[in-house]
Amino acid sequence: MMSAFMLLGGLHPMLWVLMPGLIALFTGIPFLLMCAKVQKPGAVLLMGIITGLIYFVTGQFTVIILITFVIGCGLAELARWGSRYGSFRGNTLAFVFFSLGMVGSPLPIWVMRDSFLSQISEQGMPADYITALEAASSPAMLIVLMVAPVIGAVIGAAITGAMFTKHFRKAGIV
């Protein structure tokens, strides 16, 4: 799912800025199902490492995404530990933190703007995409970048909670 949204981010810069929120919206089920099944420390960290490797393989890896994933996964592990791994609320909070870790993909637009834009230009990104990306990199869009994964994670968790009640518990999965 994440790879599909990464590819969509190449179509328009706004999709790339909204990518962490869209990923959070659609990955609540696998994340929270994993949390329900694996009630031990390190599961979220392992998922973060796998996600980081996917970013690395697809060429979207920067030091910034490494930092945001380490922070996001660390806070997610603390949220799970604090809720004794079995709480849906604790796992939802962990999902919010994990989802915030994904902001590291588009965050270089704001953190290292000039060098990042020249880098993607050298990698063959079309000039009109770079121009649209520059226009989208306002302070207001930085707020959208940070809020979108929180909203997406909360909605994704709500959908997952309904799925747990309606399907997964009845089937004996959780």
C-alpha cells in the first residue's frame, strides 16, 4: 500500500505532501492487526526498519526520514509499552507516532530546500514538477504535512476498530 502511494506522489507534488496522511489512512488495518497479534516490544521498530528499507530501495531515503522513523518508532514503542501492548488506544497512539515518522519523505522540501530541489532536478525530475513543489512548500503546507498523518491515523484506526469488532473477532483472528 505504501509503495502505491509513493508512486502516486510522483504524479503531483500535493500527493507527495499528503502521502503520509494517505498512507496512514489505508494502513491502519495491517498495523493494528500486527499490534494485536504481536504483543511484545520491538514489533513496531521492526516494521519501521522494513519501511525505511522500502524508502531506501525506492530512492526516497534521506537522513531526515531516518531521523523521523527512529523518533516515530521510538515513541510508538513507548506508547505500546505504556499501555501494556494490549490496549487498542495505546496501539492507536503508537500508530499515530509511526505515521508521523513518514513525514520524513517530503520534509526535506522545507528542511533543506535548495539542495533537495537541485538534487531531484539532477535526478531527472521535470521542471514543472519542481516548480509546483516549490509553490507547495509554504509554511501552511508544512502544517498540513504534520497534521495529515495524525488525521489519517485516527480515521484509519477508527475503521480498523470497526473491522476488528465486525470481522476479526468473529473470525477468531484477534
